[in-house]
Amino acid sequence: MHPIERLRYVARAEGAGPSLLVRESAEALAGFAADPAGMVTACRRLVDRHPGVGPVWWLAARVLAASDQRAEAWRAAEDVDADPTAQVLAGLLPEDATVVVVGWPEQAAEAVRRRGDLEVLVVDCGGDGLALGRRLEATGIETLDVPDAGVGAAAAAADLVLLEASALGPTGLVAASGSRAAAAVAGRAGTPVWVAAGVGRVLPGRLWDALLARLECDPAEPWDRIDEVVPLDLADQVVGPDGTLPAADAPGRADCPVTPELLKPLG
């Protein structure tokens, strides 16, 4: 497939998890290694199309700052493939706990699947939660489907609310719609709130601000969006590839350069 066609495919992809998007994006971007101007346009198009996906920003920033852009694209994809966050998180979750997840968070879902001893309250989030619940049940995990309207009650009744950041910055995180309500109720009820934020999901401040600006351009009403921004102060701990950090310290994990080409939308 020509790199332009692959880029269009990746830019249009809906419902793909961040890890898959990075792998597909890396392959698309590698095709622009001999075209510097085309590479800049391709990276800007990707982040414009997937503004809430931190690993896409992280990939684009790494590639644009690299002297060997093709090799850097593949290194980034390999780093995401090797991300141990789900395994680390599985080892940290409390035994026999009742855990709330929202939608289908790829790393959090893999962590609870690995454990096998948890009761999982899966908040629907537009149908994603129902699909995850069926998948977990098929592997023997005890699950309960929670309608969107029940997210607050689930958070208050659980031992832990486990969110997943598709992107995280100094002031907040992007997570599935309903996550903010779950975190807010959990804080009021004294339920701990953990956030899974794997490789590529923590962004430096200027890229985070550019991401927020892109999200604000979404014409959909806030309550109709698939994802939402959750204030970071609603979380207690953030779990990443190296373990857990207090939420306030997690933005210090940002490890990609700030590339000026990404700070403004393509249009």
C-alpha cells in the first residue's frame, strides 16, 4: 500500500486502541522518510485526526525530531509492543477486589484478565463495556455489566476505580466518557482511583496544551463524545511501565520531545 493510502487508512481508523494505532502509524510514517515536507504533513494529519491519543502524539514528536525518521518510527512501535504496563498493573491490583473499569481500556482490561481473582464492574460507555464484559466472562472472570447511568453507584460500591489514560498531561488525562464521573464519586466515597498510563501516553506540557486545543475544536457536545478530559487531581495513583507514582508526579514521566510542527492544527 502506498504511504499516502496507508496514512489515510490510519487517520480514519475508528475504535482502534492506541497501541494498534501506533503500529499502523509507524508503518505509514516510515514511507515518508525520503520526503521531509510530506513527513511533517503526515504527522500533523495524524494528531489532528486522533487528538486524544497520546501515543500518536508521542510517535509523531519522536519521528519529527529524529535524524533517521524511518528507524525512529520502528523503534517507537517496538517500544509500544514491549510495554509491560498491563503486567505491572496486574501485580499491583489488590487481591479479590471489586474493580470498576469504563468502556474497554486495553491495558486495564489485560491486567484484570491476567489476575483472574477480581470482580469487575464494567461501565457500558456506548457498548464498549458490554463487549469487554463478554470477553472477560469467556475467560472465567466474574463481571457485572453497569449501564452508563450507574457509573456513580458502581464507583461508590467498588474497592477500586481503575481508569486508563489514552493521554496524560500536567493538568489531566483523556479517558473514556464516564471516567470523570467515576473518579469524582470515588473521591467523595473514599474509593481509590488508579490510572493506567503506559508507554507513550504521558506528554510534556506544550504537547498536552496542543492536544487540549484540538479537543476543544470537536463540534460534538461534551456529553456526546467518546472520550473526556478528567482532572488529574481526581486520581490517586498512576501506573506505568516502571510501577506506580502519585498522580501529581506522573507528568514528570513525559519522555518525548516537543516539536513545534505539532503545536498548531494542519488547517
